[in-house]
Amino acid sequence: MTNSENTTNLNVPEIDNYIGGEWKSPLTGRRKPGFNPARSSETVSLTPESGYEDLSIAVESAEAARKAWQKLAGAQRGALLFKAADLLESRMNEIGHAMTREMGKTLGEAKGETARGAAILRYYAGEGMRSVGDVIPATDAEALMFTTRAPLGVVGVISPWNFPVAIPIWKMAPALVFGNTVVWKPAAETALTASLVMDCFHEAGFPAGVVNMVIGDGAVIGQGIAEHPGIHGVTFTGSDTVGKRVGQTALARGAKYQLEMGGKNPIIIAADADLDLAVDATISGGLRSTGQKCTATSRVIVVSDVYETFRAKLLEKVTKLQVGDGLNPETWLGPCASRKQYETVLDYIRKGKEEGAELLFGGERLDDPALADGYFITPAVFDKVTSSMAIAREEIFGPVLALIEARDLDEAIELANDTKYGLSASLYTSNLGYALKFIQETDAGLVRVNAETAGVELQAPFGGMKGSSSHSREQGQAAIEFYTSVKTVFMKP
């Protein structure tokens, strides 16, 4: 899987691509260092800078394996997913540790994500035994008419760095169990974690070429997946700018595509809400994983009657959060995942102050000398935010909460919908009528009542509205709609 020879530090692994059942060095011969965001001077891995030729070989391997894989029974494909799940679970500590070192989330969160990856694999392993069609009455009494499902073929998977285990697995597992082969481009920032996940598939005994991994720059490998004529479907999670480009490229050549592209997720606090529970949900939904979730709470819309009380309770708890290295068991909030993300968050905090929002707390570089080498920012809470401000309109992907005051629930829902995104939204209330109104009128693919915005159940459909998605759905039984095509069969003796 890795090779530490010819490196300046023998403790730094060289990550390889995984193509045709083998670990292979990039044909370019180039690798770049990946760094620990908690200690930016610490090199975690040497990551491939693969080229289009590496990708093409992976696509050829996937195509060569496709027909034999498709001919297996769904239960046979599922059995391999069960094995991969067991292996992933057995290596939870190792994978969680690598994830924390690469992108900063706390070790508890990283291990929890790895456990979730195993659960997703087991869920889709079971899907191999489910019905894939229906019998439909024919107008001809002598005929039998029914539907079945055909896999797309070779699926290209482009996954982000913020959930380097869960997101690629919730894409690859259904693709595989429904008979597709896979070429996966993980984020280079989490290449070590990706290689450990890929090793679980390798040890599980997947046939050569069924699952492939190519690591490289998004403009080369990601765009290459969108462009490659040998890839029949593309599933992408990432920024809306890149996602739209991927979708346009895939559409131009007639490939199927699926895009999940972020959010600007609101939590609404009604006048009758349990404020203590609402504060806990706001902090957990908005600041866990350092706010680096597409479903993270970003806008906190509070009805005037309880605004000041809620604000005071929120500040009391936010000021006590422990910021630090995710490997420290006392840490609640880790660093931003990279220098680029760190500078982006600081820039948005600057914009918020310039546009007239009041920074109540945080939003500063951590002044602890022991952590000066990391990308740490104290969680920021803004007051007096309006919908026209950048911090209320643009996805920050960092530990920033924007408080917005609303006259009543009607205005709160209007403010919640005043965004180009529509991924998730939450309401805290004890009023059933308020809950039903919120569910009906909120423009989001995931709506939650008395629960934080950042909760995604693996057995339920997940996806956004408006600019958050290509309007397809991932996870649960809905995944079959993307990874297969309906085939209608009409038979007569």
C-alpha cells in the first residue's frame, strides 16, 4: 500500500494509487507532501500527483472487470461488502488516527465516522438481496412484463476531504452492490486515510479492477473523470463551483451525473423552543468538525421574543469550548483542515466585521504558543447579521455562527429560504402547528424538528434543493435510482 523508500523522512509513507488490484506509483513520478493541520510543520504523507494516463489505466481496468462483476449475484457482491465492513471496523483506531492527523477533526469524531462507514457497507451489502423490479400486467394475456435494473457500468467517484471515509463509502457501496465498477478520486488532503480505506477493499478480496483509486489534482483527475468517455456515471460531493463544472462536462458527453454541493443551513429558534436544547443543537450542528460539514448550522435565526436569552445562553457555552489538537482527548474543536481553509475562514470573519456585523466572541487565531504551528481559530459568534451580508449568504465551511433576529416564525422561514442553497434546515419548537408549517414551507432537502441540522441517517435519502444539489438523492434505497437504469422486459412464449 505504501512505500517509504527514497523519502527524506522514513516515517512518512508514500501513498500509491490502487489500480487493477495492485498498488502502483503514479506514472508522473511526482508526489507532494500532506501536512498535519494541527502542526503544519509535520508531514503526514507523500501524495501522488497522478496524471490523465494513470486515470485512463484505472478506467480500462474497471471496464475489463465490469462484465464479470455484473454477472455475480447481488448476494455475492454483498458478501464482499460485509468483509470490507469487518476490516474497516477492525482498523477503526488506525484509520481514525490517520484522519485526525490529516484533516484535524477530533479522534472521537474520526473513529465515529469510520464506524459509520462500516455500517454503510453492511447496509448496502444487504441491498444485494432486495427486489430490483416489479411485475406489470400486460395487455396481452399470453405475455409476461416486468422491470429489472441494469448497472450504469464504470462509475467515477469524486469525494471531499471533510468526511474522507463516510462520503466515499456511501457512494462506492451502492455502486458496487448494484453491479458497477468504480474509479475513485479521493481528496489529496486525506490521501493516507483513503489508502487505508482502499486497503480494506483489497483485503476483502474484491476482484482486480472492480475498485480503483487514483489520487491527484482535481483539475486533472476530477475533471478527467468528468471528461473520460469510459466512465458512464459521475458522483461528486464538493463546492458548487467545481460541481457545476463537473456536471456540465458530464452532460456534454451524455454521462449520468449526481452532485452534492454544500449549503448555508439555518436553524430557527421559535419563541416556545426549549432554549437549552436549541443552544446545544446550534453548537453541535454548527461547530463540530470545526464547522466543516455541508450540513453544518451556519445561520441561527431566532424569534425576537427569546433572542436575547438565547444569545446569552449560546455565548455562555461557546466560550467554554476547548480548541486544540484533535488527538488530545480534552479537545472539542480541532483546527481548520488546511492553510487555505484557515485563511478563507479568517477572510469571512473580516468581511463580517466590515459589513457591520458585531463579533460577540472568537474568530481569532489561537494565542497558545504550544499550538502556534496549527490552523486554529476560536469559534466565532456574530450578532446583528442581515441576509445581505456575505457571512449570511456564502458557505464559509468553518466555525462561524451568524445570529439573525426575526419578528416571528413567518419571517424566520422567509429568512431561512433567502439563500441559493437548500440542503438542510432545523426548527426548535414545541408547537405542532409550527413544525408542520416549517416542514411544508422550508426549501431544503433535509428538514429536522428539534434536532440539529447536521444529522444524516444512512438508511434515508439525502440531498438538497436549489443550488445544493443536482436534485438526485444519495443513501438509503434511493441510491439505486442513480447507480442503475430501469430495464422493461416483455416476454411471450
